[in-house]
Amino acid sequence: MTTAQSFDLLDQAFSDYPKTIKKEPRVAYAGTRGSYGEEASLAFFKQQCQLSPFKTFEDVFVALSQGFIDYGVLPIENSSTGSIAAVYDLLSRYQYYIVGEQEIKARHCLLSPKGASLATITEVYSHPQGFSQSQEFLDDYPDWKCIPYYNTAIAAAFVAEQNDPTMAAIASKRAGQIYDLEVLAEDINFSQTNVTRFVVISREIELFEHPSRVSIAFRLPHRPGALYEIIGIFSVFSLNLCKIESRPLLKENWQYLFFIDFTGNISQNTLVNLLPIIQEKAEYFQFLGYYPQYEEK
């Protein structure tokens, strides 16, 4: 989709504003019952949705592209371990839009079948983020083999199915309850303020009530001051640059796509004036979304 088409869709979204979430929308997340993705989906949609779990992040994008779902809910960054690169790459590839966000406190537990103990464990299964966020705890057990798995809750379901006292999973306490696993250690993430930010994605630009955060992506020419010039524009418009992330372009060595989130007093007029300036300075520009910023209730 061209930049001009995205701007036309944004104009249409403003004319439809404010949109309300579809009644009982079809929502997908990566994982299974007991995952943080499921928790984020239920929290954002107030449990009024038809939930479908998928094994991988890309499976959610594919389901969205095939029209099987209305929205996808995916983790994009963690307060302890940073951005989730795979989701940024998929947003760029599929060119879908962020329409909302939800934060979930991630409290990891070490889960194992009944009868197991810390002394019997030899293998631990979890998503790589689960391992990263629990590294200080794992450092105390250097002999354990840490085996990456699709998702924390899927890892818990797998360990429950194997029913082997030498196996454990790092997942939520709720996952342990669902799959009838014992909690061998609780709150093992090294940061007790461990929060994961999820984004709600859609095939279309949709503006829900009180949008306040904008996400964009762009590629810049290789010349001195190119990024500095872009960053300075946000100051001119009195906008708060709250996130910047770069991802390498797979087919072009040493070329990067920058992802930026900004907040502030953003109106349709602000975006109409700001975005074309950024587009003009960039070799490639992608509008990712204008959506309500998460507020803890």
C-alpha cells in the first residue's frame, strides 16, 4: 500500500471517528489458554470477544490477512527486556495497523508436574522472553537445559502432557492452574515491575475514542544528520517522542527501518501537517496507527 493510500484511509478514519469496537469481535492471540496474550485480549475487549489461539505471531497475521479474525493481540515490548523484534518485522511486512494497546504485568513461575522438585528438574521450557526475564533465577541452576518454545502457556501445556518430573515450564500462575501444574518457584522474573505491552492490530485504520499515541515507520537516506532532522521535527510540534526502535532490512545490508511512537496534543490537523514533512525526508514511510494510550485503572 502506498503512503498516499494510507493517508486517504487515515482521512476516512477521521471522518468515521469515534469508532466503537465491533460487537463480539473475533480476536486472535499467540499462545493458548493461560497465556499473557489471552489475558491481554480479555482485558482490552472486556471479555466480550470470540477468542482464537494461534501457535506463532505470524499465524495471527495470516489469520487476519485471510479474514478469519477482526483483530490480533500481540506483545511488542517488555519493560525489562525491551522490544519484541519479530512483531516489529511482521508489522512492516504485512503493513497492518495498530488500533489499541494493553499492558499486562508478567509474573513468571516455575511450573512442573506434581511430585517434581527443584532437585529433579533437568529441562525447562518457555518462550525466549520468559527465559530472558527470569535469567537471574536461572543463573542459580546452571545445569538446567533451557529449551525455547512457542509460548509460555504452550510450554506449560506441553510439560503437563509429558508428566515428567524432570521437566518444568516458565509461565504464569494461571497457566499452572489451568494445566494442573505445581508452582515450584513464584515471581521468578528479575524485575518485580515486569510489564509487557501488547498492541491490537487490524487490517484497517480504525480510530477509537480518545486516541493519543501515534506509531510510524520510515527508512532514511544514508547521509549525515538525516535522523537528527527527523527527531527535531517532533520538538517543533511539541510532541513527546516516547519510543524509537530500529530494525535491519533483510535484503539491504546496513540499512534500517526506524519505528517511532509519539504522544502529545495530537489532532487531525497536527497529523496532516506533520506526517507529510516526515514522508518528504524519508526514503520510505509507513503509517502504523493512531490509538488510545493504555491507562492503568
